Amino acid sequence: MSVQWGIELLKSAGLFFLHPLFWFFIIITLAFGYVRIKRERKTFHTRIADIYDDLKFTYTKGLIPGLLLSVILGGLGISIPLGLLAIIAVITAAAAFTLRANWMSAAYIVSVSMLIGFGLQIYQAEPFLERFPQGFAVVWPAVAVFLGLLIITEGAVAYRSAHVRTSPALVVSSRGLPIGQQLANRVWLLPLFLLVPGNGLESHLSWWPVFTVPGGSFHFLWIPYFVGFGQRVQGSLPETSIRITAKRVCILGLAVAVLGAASLLWTPLAGAAVCTALLGRIFLSIKQRVNDNAAPFYFSKRDQGLMVLGIIPNTPAEDLELKIGEIITKVNGIPVKNVSDFYEALQHNRAYVKLEIIGLNGEIRFDQRASYEGEHHELGILFVKDDREDEAVASGS
Amino acid sequence: MGEAIVITSGKGGVGKTTTSANLGTALAILGKRVCLVDTDIGLRNLDVVMGLENRIIYDLVDVVEGRCKMHQALVKDKRFDDLLYLMPAAQTSDKTAVAPEQIKNMVQELKQEFDYVIIDCPAGIEQGYKNAVSGADKAIVVTTPEISAVRDADRIIGLLEQEENIEPPRLVVNRIRNHLMKNGDTMDIDEIVQHLSIDLLGIVADDDEVIKASNHGEPIAMDPKNRASIAYRNIARRILGESVPLQVLEEQNKGMMAKIKSFFGVRS
């Protein structure tokens, strides 16, 4: 018996790397990177991170949360039929084509997939249902709990890494002033180890699986599940805003999971869980956007110095551990008010740079570093600046 | 009127004489009239590094004691037309043979004729140091990334800051071995500068060619392709007021694993 289980596990691991989504998302994340770079080049005349940056995030940051979620799903014995997984895959791919990470939230993807699956069951779409083993035997409470757990994981992953290396952008306010924004547009790969109803293995434990597996037998499937999180921030630091939203997403996920668990007692609550997930996530997005718009602009021009809007990786700015939102007041002892001041002050001593910075805590600190040939001419810092400043620097005034 | 720059360190063997020779050479290459003054009386070396040891007739002690006129003691480096001269130290006398006031007067006289007077200071903080510093307008502190050298440099900086006539000293970090710095086995540039709290003038990587060139009496600054030469020329350009970034230190080739690690953002 243990040999059979071992073979099943190896087979599922092999299928993981053959899954179309695994490879499809390499192309999609490169497309994410391409679109981001085009926007950054248009705004700042330089890219911030390379095209592979999104790929690194997608294929690394979600691994541990995905494995933890797999352990929980396996422990509960939640089974997802192949038919529903196929719908989830199609909806995920469709959402990915929009290149909007926020549309790839589990709250949208799985909820919509569940509604489609429910519709197929009601309308007896035989040609579709017959293509899959066990027909389309969905244990809705199990899927509702699965949805809740996915949303919690999405929130947790977003809390941990969505604020890292956000992409800066510049917009013009209603008064015609340049305003900085931070765009988080992240997708993560969660390797999910699932039980799928069908011929194969049977449990000899009375207490496991907790949720009934249709037909009694099941096999393992290791699937690449992609979850997305997108947010625009202009009224606060990205870390603050994103983490607030991520916490709220976790709470939403918890509510959905509780409703899903309660639907074991009364099945219609699974529908309530789906609606809660879908409407709750839409509400959270709208709430964040409204709150952000109502807040005063965080990334705007400041009287006391230059605000850091972005930091290019592998540049002196990264070495100096500058943070987005910090204000540079002096460079090499010279007060700076605009980008041309900053550039001129750097020229005073190109072998060494000394910065006076107002940190995120409001305290003044000093940073210094040797400057080497071939390094970024502005230390790799992007500022909130006017197009007129660019013209002034270009003309040498 | 020119300016006098003293090259000092506190610790011996960090490369004061090499720096003096190469800085003087680099300034001459850049078209400035330079006089190198060796104040290491009793242990002169600058003449050997410059390849001028066989042409010395009079020395610094002869000048201050009035046994010869100043231009008689100056040794012209024929490789640089009329741009580079050496005032050699005496080998027979000791450091008490001259007083700071005498050196000051001599340097003052040299400044009338030269754009730059580079004073090579002996090690330590005794009489020889006081002599060398007496006539200087500016100071360059040379150190290596070793803690002992940095500590001695710190002591020298403290003494230089007490001198009223000298501008705040600037720092040259010499004989940098990048692999040791990368591994954290020696202090890195930023640590040294933060510790000493003075402006960085330049860095020079450790290079065997510097020693070979010194042994042949040809300062490395004469070789336009050598990395150390470029470093010295950059220091000279900074002295002239140009804003020049530091030279990138030699990177070791990345292995396959290091490349994979860096792709995934893992810092080794």
C-alpha cells in the first residue's frame, strides 16, 4: 500500500511541472514585467527592476505559504474535483490576460469558478461533466473552506511581500502638480497539494478525510495555483497601506472559511461564503481606493528636501539603505530642493557622497558612501519631480 | 604661488613615499610644475622610487644649513621636461638636523617656483613629522585597510586638525585587496571613512606592478594602462579640483551558483 501511495506522490510531483499554468505564467509574468518597464521608462526614462523581477517574485515568494496551505488542506482532507480545477485554471488564465494582478485574487477566481460549477450542475451540462472522473461531484462545504483558506493565504503572502519593490509612478494632480504613486502588482505561485476524487487511493483512517470524498477513493494532484494582489498607493507609505489591506483580506478569508465550515451543517451557507468572498473583496478594493484618494498626497514635493519615490536595485541608493518616502535634505553638505540641486551637489565630490536624510520616523540621519565610476549618476534614486525640472537639467540651467 | 601638500600617515609602510612619488608624477603628467620634498632625514627613499638616486649632489640639510643654493640641490627629472623636481633628504644626518622653521622657509621659497610642493613625511609623530607639517597648506593622510593603520591615521588626523595653517586633511586608502574587503577580513572603504570622519580623496588597489615599478625607479603613474596608475592620476585630478568617481575595484568572476543566487535575490 505504501508503494502505491509513493507512486501517486511522485506522479503528482511530475504532473506539477507539466501543468500548462506553470509555463503559461512564465510568459504572463514576463508580460507583467514588460508592461511595468514600458511605463517606468515613459515616466522616469529608466526601468527600476529588470523584466525578470516579477518572475522571481512569482516563482519564489509563495512557495512556503503554498506548502503550508497544502499541509492544512491535506490534514482536513479537502478534495477538489478535476472539473472544478479545470474551470479554476481557465478563469485564472483569463484573468491573467488582463495583466491586472488584483483580478487574480482567489476571492474572484475561485468564487467565479464555484458559481460556474454550480451553474453547470444545475443546468446539467453533460458534455462538460462527463469529461471528468466522478462526473462533477463537488462537496461545496469543502470548496468553500478551500476558498476561505486561499484568501487567508493571499492576505498572508501580500502582508509579507506585496509592499517589497513596488513600482513608482507619477501622475498629475487636479492642481497640475506632480504626485507620486506606488503600484503593487504581484502574482505568487502557490504549489498546492490536493486530493482529487477518482480511482486510486483509499483512506483506512476513520477520522480522515474530515470532508467526504465523493466515491470514497481519491488520488493526489500537485497543482500550481497563482494568486494575485494589486494595489495603488498615493496617500501613505506602500507598506502601511498594503499591510492594512492584507490584514483585511485575511479577516475576510477567515469569515469565508468559518461560513464554509458552517455549511457542513447547512449546505446553503457555502453559497453565502462565495458571495461574502466575492462582494467582500470588491468592497475591500473600493474601500482602499476611497481611503487612499481621501488622504493627503504622501509622495508630493516637499519644502524641506527631495522625497524618495523609488530606488533602482543594485545602485548606491540600495547600498545606502534608503527607503521610499524618506526625504533627502542635504547632499555633500549642500541643501537640495529639486533634482537639479541634487545633481549639482553630487558633482561636488564624485568620489564620496554624504547625505542628510529625514527618515520615516521623522528623525534626521546621515548616510555616506564611496562613489565608483560607472554607478548611477543620481545614485539610483527616483524623485517626485516636474517635467520642467528635466528640461532645466537638460538645458544646464 | 603654489601650494604645499604633506603626505603623512603615522604608521610606517602604508605607502607614503609611493603615494608622494606617484602623485607628483601624476600632477606633472597633468602639466603642473611639481617639487617632491623628502623630509625623511636619515632614511631617504623618495629618490630611489623616482629613479634619481645617482644624480644627488646636495640635499635638504645642505640647503637649510646654507652649504648650497636651493636650485643646486633640486634634482630635475628629465622624463618630464621642466615639470618635476626632487629635493632629496640627507642620508647621513638625523631628524634633529633641521628645525620646523627652516623647512617652512624652504617650502615657502619652493612655492614661489612650483604649482605643487609634495612633502613626503616620515613615519611617526616625532620631530620628523613636525618638520614635514610645518610648511604645508594641505595634508593627505595615507592608510591601508588594516585596523592598526587606521588607528594611527586617526591619531595623525587629530594632530593635523590642531595645526592652524593646514586645511582639513583628506584621505587616501592604499593597498586595497578587494577579496579581503568583500569577505569582511579587512575594513571596507565606507567603514574607514566613517571611522576617520574626513573626506576621501582616493583609493588605490594593491598591485604587484607598483612594487616592480618602484624597484625600477619608474613610478607606476607613468604607465597609462595600469589600474594603480589610473587611481593616482584620478587623485591628482581631484587635487586639481575635478570631480572624479572612484575606480571600480577588481571583481572576481562570478561562479554559476553565485549567478543563480543573485537571480533569485539571494545575497551571498
